[in-house]
Amino acid sequence: MPARPPALLQLLQASSGAVFVSPRRDRVAARRFFTRAIATTGVRPAEVVTDRAATYPMVLEELLPAAWHRTDQYANNGLKRDGSARIIIGGHAFIQNLRRGYYELAVEEPVSRRLMVAFDELALAI
């Protein structure tokens, strides 16, 4: 018996930002997956992004008839698509490095005040 290929993942991103994953793709698994996801988050999403598996439209029409079912290739990659993820990650790293004292800005300050004083120092330098 040939090995079964790994199942693709089902994703539901509710407005709360939660992402749920299920290893099966048949109608019963899809219904159970979306039912649990809705029950867990307490949210009935206005938009659901999935791949193009044939089971999703039937189950979503039954459970979330008002939801917009998106199947376009990069629908769930908003940050990746416009490059802002790189900017956000870079900014986050900069803030963390300031807090940890990796730059010669406000290193003499206690950690709780370091970020505030560092921004004051940067503002004077600009």
C-alpha cells in the first residue's frame, strides 16, 4: 500500500486572530473543524481563507452562510505580500535591543526607563 501524502491543512482565521489546524480534509472533518473553531473562539468570522478543497464550500455554506470564502493564493499573507512584516520585525528587534542595552543609548538608566530615555536621546540627535 503506497504511503498517503501528508494532508494539507485547513485554516480558519477568526477576527480574534486565532488560527486553527486540522489534518483531515473530508466533509466530516471539515464540519467538525469549523464547528470547534467557532465554538472555541466564540466568533463567527466574516471572512474565511482556505485552499480550494471541494469540501469547504459546502460546509461553510451550512455553518457560515454570510462569510466570505476566499481561496485566492495569497489571501492570508497580507503582511508578507506588502513587505510590512519585514519593517515590523525590524522595528521590534530595534526596540528589544534598546531595552536590553545593546546600543549606547540610555545604558545608565534602569531597564524600566531605558526605552523612554533612549527615544529622548534619539530625538535630540535628529
